[in-house]
Amino acid sequence: MPKRGAALSTSDARREVVVDAAIARFAKTGYHGTPINTVASAAGISPAYVFKLFPSKVELFVAALDRCYELVEQSLATGAARVPGGDPEKVLHEMGGSYAELIADKSLLMLQVHAQSAADIPEIANAVRRGLHRVTDYAKTRSDATDEQVQRFMAYGQLCHLITTLGLDDHEGSWEAILTAGIRHPRARNATEGT
């Protein structure tokens, strides 16, 4: 994947625009509910050109998911950079905080949720596995944490997904308070709220 901000050819630049549009559209209506023409319209490109860049809808969805996990890893790196020392728990804590900031815009979060719901499609399941592999390896390598610490970190990330998608921040019930205790993240914004 080309580096963002580098000089891109016209097709590479359009590919970037299409992937960004795909993230936003698939985050709203999922893999099954999003026709290519909706992504093309959001990108300002014809459906035929989208198919020239991505020969199938599944390839486009996988490209969006790959970008998602790239951004997740970048957010973990941002969080890890906040820790001057190498204490694994502190590194993981800051990685988690940075990830929470990233998913305050629910587009990347919802793309991951929709990917899990479409994991019966082998290419999508493989992309999810590849992304989780990437994130888990990065968290382990960068934090130098134990396997148990990394497992807990990943589990808390999934809990954060649940809290964010269901809007459990308001603690209206004691069960919500139990689930949200110690979980810190900015209030989530829907993908439609000016992303």
C-alpha cells in the first residue's frame, strides 16, 4: 500500500479516495448492505472506475479493512510514544487510550464490527485474522508485555467496542457501570456526525 502523503499517480490517488469512501460507507451499512455504486458516488468516481481499481466488492472491502488495521497500528504507535520508559503496562495503557481516541469516530470501529459479521466470506475472515495478527504482534513487540497482558489488552479493546457501539457511557444501569468501570475513551461520534 502506498504511503499516505507521498506523490501518488492518478490511479493511486483515486484508489486512496475510494478506500476512504469505502470505509465510511461500509461502516454505515456493512458489506452486504453497501453496493459499489454507493461507494463510487461517495468517492466522486464512476462505478466502472471503482471496478477497474478493485475488481470485486470483496477486494474493496478487504482494502478498506486493511487500511483500518493500518490506522489502528498507527494509533497504537502514537500511544506507545507517550511513554518515556518501557513499563509494559504503561505502554499498553497509553496504546489503549490512543485507540479509544481513534474509535471515537465510529467509522473504523463499525467497519470492524461489520467485518466480523461478514466473516463467513473467506477473504474477509482472512483480512480480519491478518489485521488482528498485525495489531497483536505490534502490541506484544512494542510493549514487551507478557502474553497474558496482551490478551487482556485485546479483550479490553473488544469491551471498548461493545461500550462504544451500544453507547453505554451514561451508566443508566448497574450492569453498565460494571462493564464501563475503568474503561476510558472519548464519547463516540457516529460516522454521520461530520467525519
